[in-house]
Amino acid sequence: MSNTTYLDNAIMNAMHGKATFPAVTNLYVGLSTTTPTAAGGNVTEPTGGSYTRVTVPSSSFGSASAGSITNTATVSFPAATASWGAITYVVVYDAASAGNLLWYVPYSQTVPSGITVQFAVGTMTSTMS
């Protein structure tokens, strides 16, 4: 998992009393066919074929322990109704569209029509070190 500079700066500013980091009620999980950058750019999400970011409520994660937090509910995208291409990264945002990229992690799956991308309980872990 790679944090973006946006997330790192927000955490550091909150830790040092420079700003309040807003509580995140929902995370928005997406897919990218390109490699994101730490600056939050170079994300190419699929278009069409029923693709949309998945809303993941904060209640879908357990409590952090040892610097990690893991999903406690399955995260499922809608079934692709057209090819989404060769997915290379999972991306996590703070908004359903646009918004700030928070972190990204390598992922490899070609998604043709009819496939449902999903992440089972315990397979999405966010770690800070």
C-alpha cells in the first residue's frame, strides 16, 4: 500500500496541531489501469460497462491494531457489462467521484464483461509504518 502525499501531509498536519483531519465516513474504492503517483495523479479508472467506485462505510473495517486495519465486510463492484481492461491498481478515494486519492495498492486482473471484482473479508488491509 502506498499513501499519497495528500494523505501523508494531512496526517502530519493533524498530528502537529496544524489542521484537523476530518473523520472519513465512507471510503470510495476504485480500480485503475495505470500506475498512480504519490501526488495523486495518473489514475485511469474504467469508463462504461457499469463501472463505478464502490462506497465502503467506515463500519466495514475493524479497529486498527499494530498499525493495520482490515475489511470486515466483502467489497464488491457491480458486474462488468463491458470490458474494464487490465486493472493494475486498487485506488481509494475520499469521494465517489473526483476527490482526493488517499492510497493505492498493486492489483492485477483483466476484467472482461460478466466478471464481478470483489474483495473478501480480510483481504483489504491498510498499513502504516
